Amino acid sequence: MLVCFTTSGDDLDAPFDARFGRAPKYLIYDTENDTFRMADNSGSAQASHGAGIQAAQAVANLGVKAVVTGHCGPKAFRALNAAGVDIYNTNAATVAEALEAFSTGALKPVGAPDVAGHWA
């Protein structure tokens, strides 16, 4: 399964970014092969409007089935939900810490957005 982690860095030791739509990058982790690749989100991150929706569409197009982030707004939540992508929230310090929490089942899918629209 492909899992998206929000980050500002380029590897598992990178800082975890709490923002879904405005995170500069996504680490896409393949749980079956224990490999990852990076996806750039600079276009959505710098958008004046619609960052969450644009990011959700981009992530869904990558075949991701789960997103691990700190916060997810209502429009991004609806777009991810419509694409069949589960959302998990964490306050992890690094991507590796978030991956460990996800892998051990410490995180549970959220059923609603946890911040208002236009949250920065």
C-alpha cells in the first residue's frame, strides 16, 4: 500500500510537516516493498486558494491509499475521502516517527477534518 507523509525534507529522518495542503513535499512510502519516493507539492503549497484540493487530487493520482499528516482541512478531507484515501493525524517530529506510529497501528483513521478551511 502507498502511504503519503507530509514533510519538508527528502528522507525518513526529515521533519514531519503538520500541514497537508501546504506541505512542501510528500514522502510516498510503499509498505509492501519498504521503499519510498518523493513528490513535490510546491505548486499547491504556494497557491493562494485551493491548496488542499489540489494536493488531494495530486496525492490520489499517485495511487496513495492513506495520508499521514498533522492536520487536514474540510475541502482536502472531502476530496481525499471521495478518492478513497484514509486520513491519519499525528504530531510526530519526523517522518520516521510518523511511519512507526502508522505501521504499529497507533494511528486510527479520522472521520472529519480537524481544522477550518484556509488554516495555515
